[in-house]
Amino acid sequence: MLDASRPRSPLPLHGIAASRAIEQQAQAALPAHTLMRRAGAAVARLALAVAPHAQRVWIAAGPGNNGGDGLEAAIGLLAAGRAVRVALVGDAAALPPDAADALRRAQDAGVEIGATGAPRLERHDLAIDALLGLGASRAPRDALAATIGAFDALACTVLAVDVPSGLHCETGQPLGEVCVRAAHTLALLTLKPGLFTGLGRDLAGYVWFDDLGVAGGAQAPGAWLTGTDAARALRAPRRHAQHKGSFGDLAVVGGAAGMTGAAVLAARAAHAAGAGRVYVDLLDGAAPDLDFARPELMFRRAWWQGERAVIGAATVVCGCGGGDAVREALPRLSSLADRLVLDADALNAIASDEALQTQLAARAARGQATVLTPHPLEAARLSGASAREVQADRLRAAQTLAERFRCVVLLKGSGSIVAAPGRVPQINPTGNASLATAGTGDVLAGWLGGLWAQSGHGESPFEIAAAAACAHGAAADGTAVAPLRAADLIEAMLRDANAAARAA
């Protein structure tokens, strides 16, 4: 069994069709009922681990194979000395063959099985959700909805089998008004992308994985879960003979009147990430040309109007706090910068200007690389959709933008998505709501640019974006502070990077 909430190495994520194909292939190669018995044993093992002091266990079993997994788990938990009650929701006579076999075995073992609701459970007891599996595609109704609702009233730990009932396993969005909120979820056979993005992380809780002894390599993953070692891979130890010119130049263009702090935060993050020289081009003409906290940042008025070769050689982060003023700089930067990170007001300007959209899409054909870092509302503006539509299928929304503009897209939010044309997208497993404060997005854009600036032209901006998102979220996970102020986030990310470098 694998801890899948913070994997060190990337993990494949499979949707409904691929998961079913893997299951069918395994069933054809194994004796009847083997997979379900392995699944039930895995659920029982995890149940005893996450609720070792539970005396009573309530299992809500649904009308399909997910319910069969719960019935098999009941057999193991009863054998371990727990008082087990199963609420079977659905027609026992209509159960599929594997689940019907599990029901007979549970009855023979003496498991108490009925159709009643949840019993009275103490805080140290356990409830197991085995109602709906990965095939659920519509909102739960009637007895299923009522049973899902019963979980909300429980004070004890809730363990979901495969997917919290009521959650779409591909999008991470609830199918209707009710959905189980689990403390732990045990994904079986395959990991599903919906457990890690959208509302999935809140509803699935801590995610565990058991492949049931079946290799899923025959089916291509629909996405990858980023491994937490990704950020460390781009922070190679510095050689003694290197100098600041070895780590690239970066320019931040943004900071219109009243928003200069956004550009300064991005610049600080870029420098902390390792960029050799960082220039700040503030679009507010009245702002001071010095960051007193970080005087090593170099302020350059109208940098974006400078020499073509200088702009082309630098990594440019554009848009942080840019306001309407950033519109004037965008055409020249889009034309000249070989490496361009577009954030915040740069994205809003592009969304409202077809000429800028055309120019952005044309960059790839010239060998120029671009990373967009939208939050859901900015992504909605770029795609002409609503934020609700973006959130309804975050993987698809990110991939659609990436294909349209021929660039890398880092769609921020819970389970940030990194997408690129022709690439399998990645979902970032790190981060929490302590990042929901002003300026943390500017920090991400700057850190991404800083990694990119020192990497030269050999590394893919896709991997760099995934590494930046991972480091950004991991720093928040390690601080245990809510809310986490943006300037403090930079220092936390730097501490993590330095610790990783020392360990290497």
C-alpha cells in the first residue's frame, strides 16, 4: 500500500475507461473473485491502521462492486474482532457476480447486514463508504443520497473505498448536492485524477493506493501526479567556477500604480529561486527605484523598450500587478522574448485583445517558449468560458488553453494543472488554502521564472512549471501557517530549496 498524497516520484492517474480496461485485463488473468477479495483485504488493513482503537465499524455498501469491496472488508474486520454492521443500499438480488459472492461470504461469516442507517458511533469508531465506485456519473438519489447524507452527522473517521461517493473520479467535482467527505480514501487498482484536483482533495482527505498486485502499464495514463522530488531535480549544486552570469538574467515587467508590490514579490521570488541577475521594470513612473528589503534587485525604467538582444536573452515575467499599463509592453515582449511567463493582468489584456492572442499563439512557431499561469477566472477569460465551466473539468480546461496558444499552461487552484501541447498533463499534489492570500500567485510566477532563467535552453518549461508549482505548494505544507503571507512564502521556499541542496 502506497501513500499517494505526497509521492516522491510521479504516479500515473487513470480515468474511468482506462481503469475499467485494467480491471478487465486483470480479471481475465486471475481466478474468479480474486480482485474483489484483494480489495476487501486492503480496505480492512487500512481501516485497522487509521482507526486502531475503533470497536465498532459501520460500512455503507452500494449496489455495485464498490459495495462488494465493502462486504469483503467487513469479513476481515469481523475476523479482527471488530463489531461490524453493514447497511446494504440496493437490491441484493441484483448485485453483480463478484459482489453477490462477497455478500454470501459475509453472511456465512456472520456479518450483520441490513438496510438501516448509521448506528451510534463514537469518535474513535470508523465508518466506511463503499457506496459508489468510479463508474458513478450522475447525482445520487433516494436511498443512496440519504445514506451519503448520513455520513455528515458522524463524529468518527470516515474511510472511502476507491472514490468518495458522489465525487466524479475524473474531474474532482461533486456529481450532485451530496458527497461523502472522507478523512482517508483508498484508491484501488488505479489512482484517479479527481482525487487530486478541484474539490477532490477536500473530499478525499488523505489518499492511499493499492494496485492489488496488478500492473497498469498497458493503459496510458490520462495524467500524472507530480512527484515531490521534481523541485529538487532542477536545483543542481552550484560549481565553484560559476558566477552570476551563469544563472541567467530575468526581468519582471509589471507593477502599475497601486500594485508595485506584486512585481517586487515576483522579482524577490525569482532571485530566491536562483536567477543570477533580476531586473524590475515598474510601470508606475512614480514608484521608488529600490527595494529596501532586497537591494540586490536592479530597477530599470522602460526595460521593455530596450535593446532587442537584451530582451531576447532574458527570461521575462510579465503582468504581475501590471494593470492596464501592461498592454503597451505586451506586443514587444511577445515578439522579442524567447522565454516569457505571463501572469495576472498580462493574461487579462490578452483575453480582451484578439491581436495579442494571435501574437501569443504564433510564438511557438518561432521557437519562443511561453508559460501562462492563470487562476480559474483568468483561464475563463482566456477561453471565453465561465470560471464554473473551467472548474467543472480542470484538466480539460488547461489542456484546451495549452493547445490553443501552443504553450505551457499552469492552471492554479487546488490540484494545480500543468498542461502543454502533445503532453500528458500533470497534477500538483502539494499546497493548501494558506496560499489563498494576495501575492502568492506573483511569487509562483517569479519562482518559475527564476528556475527557468538559470536552466538555459535545454530544460523543458513544462518540467520547470511542474517543479515550481510543487515547490510553491510544499513550502505552504511545511509552514503550518494560515494565512501565509507572500513575502514569508518566498523565505519558506528558499529554506526548502537550500535544505534540498544541502541534502544533495
